[in-house]
Amino acid sequence: MLKRLLIVLAACFLMGMGLALYAYLEARRDPVVREASVSLPGWPAGSAPVRVALISDIHIGGVAMSPERLTRIVAQINALKPDLVMIAGDFISGHAKGSAARTGPPMVAPLAGLKAPFGVVAALGNHDHWTGPAEVAALLGRAGIAVVENGAVERGPLVIGDDFSRHADVRATHAAMRPLGGARVMLTHSPDIAPNLPADIALLFTGHTHCGQVVLPLYGPLVSVSRYGERYRCGIRREGGRTVVTTAGLGTSGGPFRLGAPPDLWLLNLGP
């Protein structure tokens, strides 16, 4: 009886170790490329469609995201030939105040390699605000990335702050957007601002949820970081005239593991 029990325990241990190894390797794999097309109201007459690459949650400094892996992902993005790259926050791993100045610099060289005719724009995430938002913004500036919080840029996309960290100001962002022409798109970190957006915002790009990061069969995600649960957890959600796109992100938080929620990036064709 004891021998059988030991065999069962050993088998369970080996299965657990195998699952942990798989989840670790899944967290460090090349991101899955997901594609979609979205029609936007207010598209300027005669303007060509725009290909946008959306990524988020790099979490540099974590076990799952090394500069070498980020460099490989940048090459993958460049091979897709996007017109514009948008990054939905959480560049830094961890929570310690002031740690961005120490953990962030290795991401500068890889991100500086992003190539897109309309450039790269970004919003900060909750980890960026916790670890040093000014330092993160300065590092992104060195990489040639525009950080626009609660304001607007005249590339068509609109960048705002992170709702999770209580930094988003939708009214200020909307006001900054009014004088600019073109279709209206918002980029933020957490998808939880979606239900409160003005009616004329037809498209929202977000990250933050990691699509659950560890999603168990029959149970679902171990942790939910959205107050709306499954509503905006992952992928595309269409509600009336609005589309919300939530990417799974590239890195991890709380452990270098992914299960049932592989890292991904979105290639979105936007047009009239």
C-alpha cells in the first residue's frame, strides 16, 4: 500500500514539474500574431488603411523577459511591416518605487529598433507608475517612443493614462483630441475605462489582463485583474459601435508562467 502511494505521489510530482516547465517555456515563447480589421467612422476621405501593431506588458526585468527575447520580438514586429506601433503600458516588472531606473535601461536598445513610418506611441501602465513613471517616460524617449498621457497625438491614435493606477483622465484626453482631425482611437493600459468612454470613440486598445496568464481548464483564470471579469479579459469585444482589443501582452507578472494564455501581439488593419 505504501509503495503504491509513493508511486502515485512521485507521478503527481513529475506531472506538476512537467506542467511548470511547459508553463515556463510558454511564457518565453515568441508571441502569437493575431489579426483583425476594424472599420472606423471619421476616416479622412482618400486616406489609405493603416496597419497597427499592438503590444503590451513587456515587464522588462522579469524572468520571462530578457533584452535578447525583446530584441527577437522587435524583429518579429518589424517583419510584419506595420505603419504604426502602439504599446499599452507596463514596461517594467515589479512594484518597488524607484526601481525603473535600474531595471528599465536594458529595454531601450531593443525598443529603439522598432520600425514604423508613423512611429511608436505608448501609454504607461500600473507597474510603470509604481516603479517610476518619469524614469520610464525618459527611457522610452531615448528609444524614440512618444509617451502621451491624457493628451492626443496627431497620428490618429490617442494615448491616455492607466485607469488601474487612477491616472486616466478621459475628459482631458477627449478635449485634447477634439481639435485634431482623423479617426478617433484610444490607447490605454487597463480596459476598464471602456464602458465610460465618449460615444464617438469607436476603438480602444488595451493590455493589463495578460488574458488571465494562467487559465485552467474548467476553472478559468486563477486571477482576474479587471473589475469586469471576463468582459474584457482577452481578444476582441464588440459592444454596439465600439471595439475593444485586449492583448495578452509579452511578459508576465507574479511568476514566469503562462498556461492557456500565450503571449501575443495584434496586427490590426484600420480603415474606413
